[in-house]
Amino acid sequence: VCIHRVRSCSSIRFIKSKYVCVFDKSALKFSHQQRLFRTSAVSCGQIVQFKLSDIGEGIIEVTVKEWYVKEGDSVSQFDSICEVQSDKASVTITSRYDGIIRKLHYNVDEIAYVGKPLVDIETDASKGVASEDVVETPPMSHEEHTHQEIKGHKTLATPAVRRLAMENNVKLSEVVGTGKDNRILKEDILNYLAKQTGAILPPSPKAEIIPPLPKSETVPAAPKDKAHKIPVPVSRPIVFSGKDKTEPITGFHKAMVKTMSAALKIPHFGYCDEIDLTQLVQLREELKPLAQLRGVKLSFMPFFIKAASLGLLQYPILNASLDESCQNVTYKASHNIGVAMDTEQGLIVPNVKNVQVCSVFEIASELNRLQSLGSAGQLGTNDLTGGTFTLSNIGTIGGTYAKPVILPPEVAIGALGKIQLLPRFNGKGEVFKAQIMNVSWSADHRIIDGATMARFSNLWKSYLENPASMLLDLK
């Protein structure tokens, strides 16, 4: 018998269109007043609006670059949902829930706002998703921070490690895991915190115990002809519409507008010199195969970076920052040296952290990681912030001289030209072939004078022209 409604009178009647059954109330004995039936809907999932959490750095909007799911797809916790790009970094957002995607709130290249829904996910009601998640998801949730990761990398960690990260406001996506399957360990969190606070740590021994890779797994050598690295136009028909086109400035270009507008308020002065890299070129050729066996591509940049760090130890004013009121100078303990990169997304400047305690090999390994992520547009906020000094290698494109612009709050930057084989004279007046590179420095003239810049440049130059001399100061 299908029951349509229940009425409670002196007796309880179960009513159907053709059947009426009457039971006397006294026939049912209960010690307490209870409901005879509990009506419930058929168990179907509840819709959760998964909102974009705060990704830090005061970012309030991002551009949706790519969706990894579509409506109707099933997702589990930690599955990638989409990739978003702010004016500082690209971040892959992962799911907090198991369920089915019911709605995507944005199309590709649309602007998404922090605290607003990204997707609607239908979850299993039996799993007890908290009601506050259905109605409102706090934009600054620590738990959600741990679910944001660099594209393609799972944030594997135990609950204890996640709690440690949450208590110290650390995003697991920015920590390199050293456990099995890149699992993040407690030691990884502690090392990350030490680097963030500028604590001087001993060089990591990991690089020394990396076994040689099999020949089939060695990193392929870079092409000899550097001209092939120059971007070529995409083969597509060029259409002249005859109309002006207006589009908003977004992503890294938007960040460049803000940074350069602030930078040009700084009174710059320039200093240029040329460096004879003949000995360094020979040394690198000898070390390249050894680094390649360890799976690392060794360029000249790690030597330039390490020599700059050794110079900054002698001239710390170049590794400082000036407050907005120009009343205080802060000398940075860490040498977080940035490297300008030209990518499809625009100019980005990730930095190698704590160069003062890194070996040349460790710098090269970190540069390889940053370049790979930069090419794929997957650099995290931690990689792009916290820089204290910058080098820009314009020589990779073909330039010789430049007038680099300081990146606030830094106070100095160097632009490195291409290496050229040129004739020079030795001490006996004899002509010889020399590997010459030009460098162009810019410094904040409010706190740095020309003599200090020149002395730093001369010291940096001496390390590169006589690379064996760096052994005396390496730690």
C-alpha cells in the first residue's frame, strides 16, 4: 500500500485513493511520544560550491588558463581541477572533495575572483560534507592552501606533516618532497622554513650522493646552434582587419606594469665593463659531462650567480633594500639571486634561494628546475618572490649591452651580454683569442655610489676571469 499522507487525530489513518485502513490509537503502545515514520528523500548528493581560496600576496583575481575537468567528470580529493594565473604566478587548484562536476563557473581566459565559486561538485550525502562547505567556504582556509599545488605534482604528506605546514602557514605545493614518490617529510618543512627565514644552513649533501644515470637516461645535450632558441613566428595566416584592437593587460604583464612604474621612481646609474671568460669557458667544458651524468645541465649562469654571491659578502649594501620613506636600509641575510626569464607569458624573475650556502652544482640544479617550470608557466609564488639581487642574461637572445631596470625593493641589477670570440692583447703585447662578455650594471644611486659598484664589479670579474680563485672563498 502506497502511503500519500499521514494525519494524526483520535486515530491514525493511512489514506490512499482506494484504500482506507483505520487503527485505534490505543493499539499502539509507546512509552514516549515518537514519530511512527521518518520520511527522507532518496539519497542523492548535495551540491557543494568549491570556491577559489586566497592564494596569497594580496591577489584578488586570477585568469583561468586551463580546465582539467568538464561537467559530468568524477573527481577525487587532490585531483587537479584547473590552472589559474595571477599577475605573480601560476597555480593548479585541486579538489577538496570526492564527487561529480556539475558546473564550471568560468570559461578559459575569463577572470575568476577569490572567494567566488569555481565549480559546483555533487558529493555523496552519506560522507557528511560539512554544511558550512556547502554554503560558504572561507577564502583563507589553511586546509585549502595545502590543496593548491604546482601543476602535475601531488602533495603527498602525512596528517602530522600537514598540521605542521598549516601551523606555519606553509603551502605544501611550494615544498620539495624528498620521501618516496616525492612525499613531503617533516624535515622538508623544517628546511623550507629555515630557507624562508634566511637561516644559514650547511650545503645539502644530496647532490653528492646522486648516482650516475644510465646512458639512456642522460639529459640530452643542448643544441650547439643557439640561434634555434630564438622564438619563431607561429605558422598561421596573417589577417589584416584594418581595425584597432583593445584588450586588457593581464597576468605577468600586469605585474610588470606595476613593478616598472615603481622602479622608474628610483634614481638609476649605470656601470659597464667587459669580462675575459677564456678560463671559465675551458672549466665549464670540463665540468659539463660530470654534471650531465648527475642529470643536470651546467650553463655559465651558476658561475655568474655564485661569483655575485661571493661579491655580495664583501659589499652587502648591494644585497639590501630601502624603505619607502628612505629612512632605513635593511641588509638581507640571504642571497636570493633572481634570474630574468623570457617566457610566453612574459618577463618573469624567479630566484635561487640562499645562494651563499649553495654549491655551483646545487645552483645549476635549482636553475634547471626554475627554467622547466618557467617554460611551462608553472612557477609558484615562492619562486617569484623574496629576491634580493638580480642578473639578466640578455646574451641568450643575442644582446651585448643593456640598461637594466632595478626591481624594487632591490637596489642593484646586472645584465649579461653574449660571449664573443674577440682579439685581445696579452701582457707581452701579443694578440690572442679571448672569450669576451660585457656586463651592464644598474644601481640605486640613493644609497650606492659609483665607487662601490665599480669595486663590486671588479671583484665579481676577478672570480670569473680566474675561476680557481673562487675555491678560496667557497663554503
